[in-house]
Amino acid sequence: MMSKVTEVVEELVTPILTENGLELVEVEYVKEGKSWFLRIYIDKDNGVDIEECGMVSEKLSEKLDELDPIPHNYFLEVSSPGAERPLKKDKDFQKAVGKNVYIKTYEPIDGEKAFEGTLTAFDGDTVTVEVTIKTRKKTIEIPFEKIASARLAVAFS
């Protein structure tokens, strides 16, 4: 049910975003407590503002009212993914080369399952991250299919 909802919503919101020069980052349909939330995360190169989020929310809401793909009440939220935006698609990783990232893997690589460092390369199959362990820099190659989750990471210096 949840994946069906996210698929339908993705189909509905994509033309709205394309028409307005925006990009879909993620669709989330989750239950928190007794309430359901439909969250749409959007972005563009120089970030999105509240007016763009409002416009997408309004247009998507009209489409959802027409089709009514969700059988119960829910809250619709449209927002920017924020500074720690998730990395999901190939193009997300390509755009993140040179940036600080946080990656979790399904299984340990060099004895670790979590890595934070600079994404130095992505070739479609392997993500290369330079991490600092104490004072030494180390390059870790992570097979793309072993990534459980990845996001940009805010670096504190």
C-alpha cells in the first residue's frame, strides 16, 4: 500500500515539478502516531523557497483530490530536503562529488558500516569516500549496491 501511494504521487507530482524547473528528491508516506503524512521533498540547483513549496502543494493537492488515491486522512507537506539532503539516484551522487557525505552500508566494509567524509568519485558502480581516521586520511571504495542510505553531511570545522 505505501509503495503504491508513493508511486502514484511521484507520477502526479513529476509533471508539476518539471514544468516549474524543480526536481523531486523523495516522496515519503509514513504513519507517525495516529496520523499519516505524505511528504514531498523538492529542490533545484540554488534551493527552493516557501512560495515554490506552496505552489507545488496547491497543484498536487488538486490532483490528489481528483484521483483520491489515499483512502484515509493525511497531512500533505512539501519542503526542501534541507542541508543534509538524501542521496538516492546516480545523479545525486554525481552532484555530491567533492562534498561531505554520510553513508551507511548493509554490511561492514573494512570493519565499518558507517562512513563520513568527502565523496571523491562515483562511477555508477562504486562510491569513493575519503575519510579521516584520527589524523590519517583513508580512501574507502563502497559498492553502490551495498549502500543502505546516504546523505549530504554538514561538516563542522
